[in-house]
Amino acid sequence: MALVEIEHLKKYFGVAAGTNHAVDDITMKIEKGKTMGIVGESGCGKSTLGRTIIRVHDATDGVIRLDGKDITNVQGKELRAVHEKMQMIFQDPYASLNPRMTMEATVREPLEQARRFSKQEINEKTQEIMDRVGIEERLRLAYPHELDGGRRQRIGIARAIVLNPQFIMCDEPVSALDVSIQAQVLNLLMQLQEEMQLTYMFVTHDLSVVRHISDDISVMYLGQLVETAPAKELFRRTLHPYTKALLSAIPSVDIDHPMQRVQLKGEITSAINPKPGCRFAARCPYATSTCQEPQKLEEIEKNHFVACCRVREIND
């Protein structure tokens, strides 16, 4: 059953040159207790999509549903309730923390703002969550500048889960961390998901990371989805030319079967006042005049959707 559903979601920003189509007509479902990975180049709209879903940004058009309820335009107390159910883990753990608050105060704050817990309940819940994310007792009165990146991100995770949300938008939560620390944080996220039945949207440009944590993966290009499939299926049978180029960039340690790098040429189409048709066409080696028509996600194989009018002939 889907926890989060979006239909024809759009988020546009007015800029001096026109209108930036940051998120343009995206439809998807995220199943309860699962992780949807969102990948693509920097600037493709991944983070904007996640922030629009959790109502940090107001949608320009479309529908957002949480557990079957339309939350697209809720305001006031209803929006406050939505934000308790939908939380976010930020990319930069240092910038996302208040430098004047201790780690313990940071985790307590959402409980205090909820205004429905006693002081004893707040103390107990704070200690329980900090234990759960692995913050040592001796560090709980420390300030952000006194901790390393991994511990700061653990506090960011603790703050996100302390109100027991249903959905968490993870905005590149390990990209600012060392590789060894990345693995610890990813394992913590997966453990918490199993224990608390959390649903994640995991935004990243690191395909190795998204392969490790995701159940399903959606690939974005300039505000639109170009391919979506179960994670194993996407890596087993990649169909869209852009996804193939992305996967070819993953470093390989297999000297007997090195990855054949796909070199993309051509200019990146602007997301400001884009023309109809495939936005990847200017860089696609298979583009023809038919690619000037609007592209729609089509189910090519079971649960494997691709937005490319030539996908069948390319992959035959």
C-alpha cells in the first residue's frame, strides 16, 4: 500500500529569464516501509521534489497524498500535523543544526514544540532516541562545533525521528561524510526503518549509495522522471539512454570487466521555459525528430517505466 502518492506534481519558480520548471508533471507512489531513491545530476530537481512533497515548498500544481489524505493545500494546524508526520534529514549536518543549542536541546525541541508531552515524557523520549541513534552520554551537552560530521548527522536523524513520523525525506544525508562514516549512517537508517516502519525518499547523486539502500529507484532529468523501476531491475536492465550514461560513471574495481563509459555530448537544455519534447534529446545519441514530441512514462516491463519514444528499438 502506498503511503505517499503524487499526481502530476509541478513546482515552478519565477526567475528573471522566465519560469524555471524545477519539478514538471511528476507522478509516483512510495510504498509504506520502503525506500524510493531519487537520482540525477545536480540541478535536476531532486531536492525540490522532496521539499515540495513534505510541504516545505507549496506546489504550483498537482496533488500530494499522505496515507490517502490530500495534503496539497492544507494550512495552519493541519499543516503542522503534516510536518510532524513528514520529516527531513538535511545534506549538511553542520549547517542544519543551531550552533547555540546542545545536542540534547536539539532533539528535545520538536517534542517541546508539539506541546502535548509532559516534561518527564520529553526527558525520557529524548534519552531513548539519543540512545537509539548511538550518541554517547558524555556528548549530549556538546555543541555542534565540538562533534564530527557523523555524530552531527546522527543528531539530525534523531531530531527527524523523535516525533515518530511516517515519512522521512533524506536529502543527500551522507554526501558530506567520509566513506567509512557513510556506511555507518546508512546502516543506522536501514535499522531505524525496520524498527520503526519508516518510509524514506532518499535523494542522492551517488548511485552506489542508492543501490544499497533503495527498494525502488526513480531517475530525474531537468525536472522530469525518465525511468523508474525496482532497484535490482534498474541495475540489471537499464533502458533509458540517460540512465545508462549515469550507471556507466560508477567506478569499477573489476579489471576483467571494466565499465564501458558513455560519454554524453551536446548542451544541457535549460529548465527555464523549456520547449516541448524530450529534454535529454540534445545530449542523446539516439535522438531523432520524433523526440520533439512530449515524452510520457510508459510501462515497458513489469513495474519498469521509461519516458522514451525509442526505448524499444534502442534496447532490442
